[in-house]
Amino acid sequence: MSEALAARLGAALLGGPDAVIYADREGLIRFWNAAATRLFGFTAEEALGRSLDLIIPERQRARHWAGYHAVMAGGPGRHGPAAVLNVPAVTKAGATLSIQFTVTPVTGDDGRIEGLAALLRDITPLWAELKRLRAAGATPAAG
């Protein structure tokens, strides 16, 4: 792949509809795209340099950090590398969202994990519909 094509693909990804967040080894936010601002309400200036706790509900933090630190130490996470995860998140306004995301480790030249990049999207309406269907005793159709 040419460098020019790689640059265009990167720009398309970063400017796309999914939130893109990169956090370093300590879990500090180092990249925050416009879609992350739309999703969570924090501007890049408000998010950069802050802990991921910014968007993690307090009750989820211990479990999140245990997994995060295990991955940073080079160990396997609880989920496979292609896992799509569904978790709650919080917005600047304090609203709770249901988000779906994937995580990709970012390594340095020495092969050591330097941080994690995540692609996130809001699935709150879908999650609410699934809960409604379950409560009604319906089974959603396979997609």
C-alpha cells in the first residue's frame, strides 16, 4: 500500500462516524476525534491528557483498569483481539450510553505496547430495543 493511500485511509477513518480514542500506557487520552466529541460531549481540549475515567462509569472502573493493565503488561485480555465489546459509558452531561467498541494495541518500534486505540459507537437505541423485546418475551431475529 502506498503512503498516500495509507494517509487517505487514515484520514477517512479518523474523520468517520465512529469515535476514535487513543490512550497511552497509563490510560491517559492522547487522541480524541470529532466523532468522540459528538458521542461524549467533551471537546478534544477537554479530553486530551485526562484519564479514560472521563467516560467510564464509576462502577465499571475497577474491572476496566484490571483488564487495561493486564494488556499493558503484555498479558492476554479477557477478550480476544477481534472482540467487539458492549459496555456502558458516560457523557459530559452525565447521561449513560451503551457503547460498542473494538480495541487495537499500538506498539512502538521495540514491539512494546504503548497504548490502545479504540473505535466506539453508540448503540443505546439498539440496546434499549433489545431490552424491550426481552421484556416482551420476543426473540430478536438473527441478522
